[in-house]
Amino acid sequence: MGSVKKLAGQTLWYGVPTIASRFLGYLLSIFLFRLYGPVSTADITQVYALIPFLNILFTYGLETAYFRFAQTQSDTKTLYNTLTWSLVLSTLLFSALLLHFTTPLAQALSLGQNPEYFKWMVYILFFDTLSVLPFAQLRQTEQPRKYALIRVISVIVPILIVVYYLLICPPLYAQNPQSLLLWWYRPNIGVGYYIIANAVASALTFLLLFGQWKSVRLRFDPGLWKKTMVYAYPLVIVGFGGMINEMLSRLMYSKVLDLAELEEKRQLGIFGASYKVAVLITMFIQVFKMAAEPFFFKQSTQANAQRTYARVTKFFVIACCFMWLGIALNLPWIARLAYGKNYAEYAEGTSIIPILAMGSVFLGVYYNLSVWYKLTNKNWTGAWITIAGAVITVLLNLWWIPYFGYNGSAWATCICYFFMLIASYVLGQKHYRIPYAWKKLTAYLTIAILLYGVQQLTQVWVTHNVWVLTAVGVALFVGYAFFIARIERKELAGLPIIGKWMA
């Protein structure tokens, strides 16, 4: 239990500030939906669906490779310098190419009316990529306080920028267009200030990591670089496949539909907004990965590593069940809070939020199960699983979007992640057996889904009143919490914070 307790503690150290910063960023994106309708936010949806794809290309698996080789490489400084210079040179090349072809690429991505969005996106990618290895070094050397402080600052800054330029400046401009407070304010930029704010934050983050850059020396080991590339390049395929599963539906949505342009943008805006609400679980998964990835590699040398991985997965699934139920059972008021005065325009998409959120749960479990191919250097197996998932995603989206719109796309995402979870479990048990409590975890997930079904039946057969549905949801959530606490009492008692309550 000691190793699991250590991971829980590290997850809290990385997690609480990082979740806080990500949640602030999440609120910032939700803020857009309260100010702008689906048509106005459609281009933003396109840009932020493209960024994760390009992030995979720009970083090409070097973060995971750094964690992997830091465990076996005695000279970690040479490793860090070698990978850093590789990343610097490739980032300069990729950024230059994207900026050179901005106009045709923006048109191909249906951003022809706002090609500057694409250019600002490249700036975000440039600075974010150069921050990847410095952040990885902070995690590897267990400096969560500095890591968390920089992350929080990098979110507070764009919030201030967006609030100033989208909330304060418009009424000020209407009263006095010549005001000195309107420095660099252009009314025609509008929602584009959201991207600008993120670009400024990325540049600031890069500057705050100057301490890590001071340690970089002009050292490059070609032999070591080749070894890391052999390990890392299958992860690029894994990453691209994962992004296809997660983001491609929004990039291809308007290409598959045959509707008027405004209607396509309206549906894409609703789809993107629903994804944003469902992404709360994804934020938790990302924070967990930050602590878990270096932990898994360090734990691999211990005699009871497989048992530890099984326990970690159990706690992870329980946490995801609670998060999924929290979102699904409280949708009646979460949607109203998120969309504000524009609720009527976005409301039709709320039905897909539980589906997308459950897909995120399956994806999170898959990330836990995927530890086996990273530890056994079978990254190509992971790549093939992800490629298969990507093929399923593309085919189902091509088939279902014309008939069911974003509902079909949501189900395609969920089914894809479930397939990847099952495939990774079956293959993992053959190559690196881990004693997962799969019957118990399946029961926890099934019960959570059934409880949501109870609330939906209440809405269909009893009442549509928001307060009644919320009360039913709270009662079901509390009942589920007591059920889990009773079953897992001994295990939960050993965790930090929660253990005190269980005692």
C-alpha cells in the first residue's frame, strides 16, 4: 500500500494545483459559450481540435522516452541535452513550415475567414513544445511545487486577458473608442482573443522555465538519440491514433455533413461545447498521467509491481465512476450554468455528454492498462491497438454522422475507447500479467450506469422539474458513495486524506 499511497500523494501534489489551473482554463472556455453562440465558436472548436494532433507531431514521444531512459541511463544530463536539442531543431522546422503555408492550410481546415487563428495556433505549439522537456524534468526530479506554480500562473494570465478583452473592453469601446485603456483592442478580433490569450500564456510558461533551460549544454549523443527514437516513434503512432479517436470527429464533421454552412457551424459549435462539458473527466486523467507515468517506470523494478498496478487501476476506476456520476446526474443544472443565456442554443447537445464522458472513462482505464507494452518495450503493439481504434472511429463517423449527427459521433468515440480497453487488457495479460479485479471494476461501472438510468426514467415517467431531478441525482450519488465505502473500506483506509474519514 505504501507505493500506492506515494502515488496518491504525488497525484495530489501535481493534481490539486494542476486540476485547479485546468479547471480555471475549463471555465474560461465555458465562458465563451456564455458570450457567443454555436456559430461564433465553431472556428475555435476547429483550432483546438487540431492542436492535439500537431502536439503529437511536434513532441514525437520524447517526453515518455525521457522518463523511460532516465531509469536506465546513468548520465541523465546527456540524455536531457540530447533530447532537448532534438526538440529545439524540429520545433523550429515544423513551425516555419506551418507559418509558410498558413493560408492554404487555413482554407483546407475551413478557417479561410480567420487565417490568423491558424498563425496564432502555431505560436502556441512552438512555446508549448519547448516547455515539454523542462516540465518532464521537474516531474522526474520530483519538483511538484515549482511545476504547479508555473502551471497555475500559465492559466491565470489568459483568464485575465480574456476577461479584459472580451468582457471589459467592448462596453468601454462603445462609450469611448479613444480610451487609453483600449490598448491593442480590436473589436473585429472578438472571440479570437481566446487564442491570443493562450499564445501569451504559452510564451510566459516558456520564460518561467528558464531555470531548466540554464542547465542545457551543447551536448548531443547520436547513439543515445537513435535509441530513444527507436523507442519513441511507435508512440507517435499511438499518439496520432489517440488524437484521431478523440479529435478527428470535430475536424471531419463539416466535411461529412452536406448542410448549409451556417447549420454545419451551428452543429459543430454545439458538438464542441458538449465536448467541453464532458472533458472534466479527461482533465483528471491527464493529471493522473503526469504522476503515474514516471511512477510506473520507477515501480517496475519492484517485486510486487504488478500488484501495485492492479491497485492503482482499481482506485482510478472508482474515482472515474464518481466523476462520471457527478457529471451525468447533475446535467440538468450543469448545462444551464455552463451555457447561461445561450442555453437554448446549446441544450440539444447535452444528451451526448454522458456518452462522451463514459468514453473518457474507458480511455483512462486504457491508459492504465497500457503500462504493459511500455514496460516490455512492445510499443508497436500499442500502436496497432490505437490504429485499430482509429480505423473504427473513422468508419463509424463516416457512417453515422450523416444519419445521426453528433450523436453518432459521440457513440463512435465511446465504442472505440471500449474496444481499445478490451484489446489492451487481453493482450496485456498474455505478455505482462497483472491481477486486475476486473469483475469488481465491471460491476462498479455497470452500477454507475444503472443509477444514471434510474434518473433518466424519473425524467421520462415522473417529472422534468430540474430541482426534483437534481435531488434524485444527489440521493443516487450519496447511495453509490456509501456502497463503495462499504465494499472498499480496508483499501480506502490506507489512502491519504480519504483514509482519515474511513477510520
